[in-house]
Amino acid sequence: PMPMEAADMMVILKDKEEWTSAKTFPELSDKMSKAVSDVPGITTSFQFPVQMRFNELMTGAKQDVVCKIFGENMDTLAKYAQKLAALVTGVEGTKNLYVEPVTGIPEIIIKYNREIIAQYGLNINDINKIINIGLAGQTTGMVYEGEKRFDMVVRLDTEKRNSLDDIKNLLIPLENGTQIPLRQLASVDIKEGPNQIQREDAKRRIIVGFNIHERDVQSIVNDLQKKVNDNIKFPPGYFVTYGGAFENLNAAKARLSLTVPISLILIFILLYFSFNSIKQGLLIYSAIPLSAIGGIFALAWRDMPFSISAGVGFIALFGVAVLNGIVLIAEFNRLKQEGYDDTRKIVLIGTKIRLRPVLMTGFVASLGFLPMAISNGAGAEVQRPLATVVIGGLLIATVLTLFVLPILYILFERVSGKNNKTVINKSALLVACLLMFSGNQSLKAQTPISLKVAIDSALKNNLLLKSENQKADYQKKLIKSASDIPQTNVVGEYGQINSIYTDNRIGVSQSISFPTVYSNQKKLLKEEWKVSLLQVALKEVDITKSVTQLFYTLLYLNEKEKLLFKSDSIYAAFLTKAELRFTKGESNILEKTTSENQRALIKLQLHQLTLEKEKIKIQFQLVLNTETKFEPQENKFKLETNLVSNANMLNEHPGLKIMQQQKQVSLASTKLEKSKFLPDINVGYFNMTMQGNGSDDVLYDRSKRFQSLQFGLGIPLFFGAQKAKVSVAKIGQSIAETNYLQEINQFKKQYDVLWLQYKNQLEIINYFEKTGLTNAELINSSADKQFSNGEINYLEWVLLTNQAIELKNNYIDAVKTLNDNVIELNYLISTTK
């Protein structure tokens, strides 16, 4: 049902070629909205007819999203509807706001002045009757025309009831025959009254609707819900619901959550029946995640949200995507049946034969959906997401299937040829797995590796650090054992306890230390836990230092290796010349033999260097707790730093913090031992029978029981042993203080020595970088030139070349020493996190 003030107007548009002021439907609707906004009292909303009818079927309203506010009072509903409408206008992507009008019908309100009416001797019924006759009319008799009969109605002439003044001047007769106007008896006004009262599920409700524009309905409703929750507090009994396209979206999601799994299961079942193999069915099934990757990328590239039509597109995509796998696997099986037994050869031949069918399967279907993907006409909002998913998914799946599926086929089949084994390329396998799981699986190892990544990996995987963390957890849980109360004693006695009669006695007792002992015990365990936390921090600092040292040691060895390779190439070239000179008789055997020995010496150094690198890499693996051999990823092997001398930072080192905390542990231990001078507390309860005559000359039998309470103090009378423990604890305090002073003094001395070495190494490095390395290059080039021109002999050339190599080698060693100094200094000024 639709109220009288609501109406639909069908606007039949001309062909787009004839449009003059807009190019798209949204642009046209915006301009039409502005044009009709000058007409007072109307609210417009532009939609396609079918879309509008679906909205009405779902929610009873025409807008895309409908917010329904339920409650009892219409004025309250109208108030909160205006608040909600103000929030809707602030949400991006909303347009054509519509607030259901519940007021606005003009009504004539007549309020009687009962005191004046009483003075005139009138009553309300007579006045109402006169107003009813004047305005609506009243039957006063019958009129006959032959056999026809009509009511005769008396009322004011039309010209006498057109305005409010006509009603105010309506004459009311009095008992004395005079007449007075109605305005003297009542106030007559025109006011706005209720327009309509809408109900749903037997509750009053009001609607706030809007259409969506260039944004998905899910995110719009989510933003609106957040604004409503933050800014509007509904009274008890009032609440808001969200319907329309949002309600349809949720219902469709529920259906898709059922239909998508069913579709995937049916696809797999059909694949199984086609190949009679679960293994090959799973192999072809790999096309589904590959196609899903393409569909998601296509939606993201076109800036389209996931919608129901996109979900339907994924279902269609999954069915078409497996066709490529079927084409390839069927060809592989055919070649295998023809006698091919080399898997690699089967893959190469089969892929070559089926390349054109695979491309046609993907591209023909994609081109078929292209018009839908670029459409802008009626229904385009449904067609575009579906077509985009199918096109993007098929294109990506086709390309990936040609590379990934053959690799997986080799992995699954593992067929061996007669003369060779199929070797699976590990890197290709890793890439295939990476694509299959769309980035969810990561490679276990990567080379090269940066220093930061290496440190993070070591802090995460190092077993010694894990052990320290476990010790810290152990100490933390041990705190709960501070209140270690002794076992409760329960005793029972039976026999001649008090007299010749047989009695029984039951008792329970408990002894506890003085409460101060437990509190001090807890404090001691907490201080020991803090020590274990600092041990974790110290281990992290040690591991960081070890990783950095090994990292830059590998860089140092790489530089050494480069220098040796360069030297080897120099002597190799010289050896060729020496052999040629010896052959031509221009030199003796000494020059040739010396060149060979010099190169052999470099080869030996390279071999030793390689062994050293392998040893350092093993240590690096051990610190990082990994099986992968990493290579440092760093362009410069000199550790860059801007150190500033600040010995005060030494106090924050975890090692010194541990020494400080040990003093607190010793102090807590002393307090604990002193508290043990306090007495223990014993409490007990006993219940027993005492048969026989009591002091009151009354005979008591076994049914009569007697009870007592016991309270006692365990007073330590012998203090010698406990005094010795207190003295030992105080000595422990003194030892902890001495150790702390010794450690901080040692840290400061070590820091001073390292700082002096650091400044000295900086000067050495500056010399090499400004002068030494330049001289080395100059020596090399000059020696080669002079030797070629015959200006120097072989021995002089060797001396000069060795001198240049030695300069470069000394520079590398100097950088190594500087790096070690910087690492040690950074270690000393390390702080706890």
C-alpha cells in the first residue's frame, strides 16, 4: 500500500547519443534532482524501475538502504529520524536522502472556552452539531421523485466555508433567540497534524532511506552504524534496523556461504570421475586458487568492492578455470600412455601441443565477457563486477597454469626415465607453493640477509635466549610458592583415654610461620625474578653483539676474498707473460718459477679463507638457529657509526643492572632471615568423649561429646643457628656491593681503552681512505706500466705489486679492527628494553 502523497514517475530517456547535458545516469540524476529542488514540498529519488521494485519488495521502501526506527511516540520517532538523517549526510557515498513524513497534514483545531459557553447557557453537543451541519452537512428530510428517494442535506454554501474566518464567524443560536459568532466561544486555528502512522510487526516505525553512489553498501552501512552508536542514544524501547540492499547483501552472503562450498565440491567430484584419480583431481583443482588471485587483482585494479554479482562471478570462474587444467593433464596422460616415461619430456611436449587450446580456452571466454565489463547501460552495476572477476581470473589463471601446473605435475608424478632421473627444481617448487597459497606461506630461508633481519631472527629463534625466557617464567611462577604452609595434622585416638571406659578423640591442628616470613619470602622471590628478567635482557644484548660480529666478519672475509681474487688475476696474467718470455728466451726459469709460486701461495690463502668463511657461516647458523647459510646483504663492510663518548650510559648495561639487582636480592634475603626470629603459630581443634561421672555427679555416656580449641606459639629459644644465617646474609650483601663496584670499575676501564683504540683506528682509516688507497692504485698502475716498458725488472715489479696489495690488505684489517671496536663500544652502552 502506498499513501496518496507518494507517486512514481517513469522518465523515458532518449538514446545516449542525443544526451546534451550529461554522459552517465548518475550525472543525469544529479542534474534532474537540482532542477526539481525548486518545487516546494517534494522529495525526489532517481532509480531504475526494476531496482526500485526490488527495494519495495524487500523493505516496503524504494531507496537502496532503509533505516527503520521503531518506537511508540510519533514525535520521538520524528525527532530521532532527523538526527539519523543528519548523520547520513555525513557518510561518503550517500545521496537522495529521504525521511518519511509523519506530520504535515493541515487540521482545523477548535478549542472551546467552557466557562464562556456556560455563561451563555450552551452545551458542547449543540455547538458540535451546528459546526457539523455548517461544514459537513446534516440530513433534514427526504425528497421523492416518483419511486426514487433522496436525503436532503443542509450545510453552508461553498462560498461561506472556504476560509478560516468563515468558521470563526459561524453563528451559534442562544436560548433567547440571539446569535453569537463561534470565535467568542472558542479559538479556531489551523495546525499541522499527523500525516500517517506506519507499523511493522505491530510496532510503530519511521523510515530514513537513501541511495548509494560510487561506494559499496557494506562499508557505507558500517560507517553509518559506527556514527549512530557514537552519537545517538535511543530511549528504552526504541531501536534502529538497517535494510534494503544491505539486508539483501547479508541474505545473499548467507546463501553464497552455502553455494560456493557446494560448487567447489561438485567441481572436484566431476574431476575425480573424469580422471579416476584423486591425485590428478587435486592437481587440476590448483587452477581454482590461481584464478581467485586474478579475480581479486582485477577487482582491486578497477576499484570495485566485493558484491554478490562478483561472488557469482567467482563461481562461474572456478568452473571455467579448471578447463585449462583438464586440457593439459589429459594431454600429459595421453603421452604417458603412448610410451613416454620421462616426466620432463612429457611436460614439455604436452604443453607445446596444448598451448593454443589453453590460450583459446582462457581468451575466448574473457573476450566474451568484455562487453559486460565495459557496459554502462541498464544493469551495468550487476554485469561489471561479474565480468571483471571472470576476465581477470581467467587471464591470470591461464598464464599461471602454463607454468605452475607442469611443475606440480612433475612433483606429483615423479616418473623416472631409463637413463636419467627427473630432477625437481627447488626454487620453481617454492615459487609454485608461494603462488598456490597467495602469499600465506613464506620461504624458510632467504639469502642474502640484512643485519637487522639477522638480529631479529636470532632474537626470535636462538635456543639460549629461549632458555633464559623459560628460566624467567620459572622464577615468576615460583613467586606463588612463597606461602608454603606446612601440612595440616589430623589425629584420632580410641581407647581408655580418660577412665576405664573406652573413649574416642578427634583433632586437627595447623602450624604456620609468622605472616611476616611469608611476605619477606615473596619479596625475595620477586627480586630473584627481576634478576632472571635482566638475564634475558643481557642474553639479548650478547646475541645482538654476536650476530653483528659474525655479520661483519663475513663482510671482512668477503673483502679479503675480493682482494685475493684480484691478486690472483694479476699474477695469472703475469704468469702468462712470464711463460711467454721464458719461451722466447727473454727471461730465465727463476722468473717463471717465482710467478708460479706466488700464484700458488694466493691459491692456498684463498682455500684457507674459504674454510674460515664456512666456519663463520656455521657459527652464524648456530646463533640464528637455522639450517640456511646466509650471506650478508651490505654494500659497505665498514660499520657506520656516530659514537659520542658518554661513560654514564654504562650504568644502564644489563650486566650492571644484574649486579644492582643482586644487592636487592641480598637485602631481601637478610630481611627474610631476620623475620624467622618471630615465633611460629599453632592452632588446633579437638572433639572427644569422656564417659563416667563428672565433677557435677552426672553420668556421661558416649553420646555426650566435649570439644576444645588449642592456640600456641613456637618460640625460638636457641638463636645461634639463625643468627649465623643472618650474618651470612649480611656478608652476601657486602659481597654483592663489592662485586657491583668491581664490575662497574671494570666496565669503565674497558670503555676507556676501547674509546682510545676507536679514536686511533679512525685516524688510521682516514689515512688509508685519503692517501693510502690512492697510493696503492698509483703504485699498481705505475709498476705495470714500467714493467711493460722494461724500465724495471721482475723482482722490482713483484715488490711494488706486493706493496700495493699490502696497503689494501692493511686497510681491510684496519676496518675490521674499527668494526670490532665499534661493536664492543655499542655492547658496553647497551641498555635494557
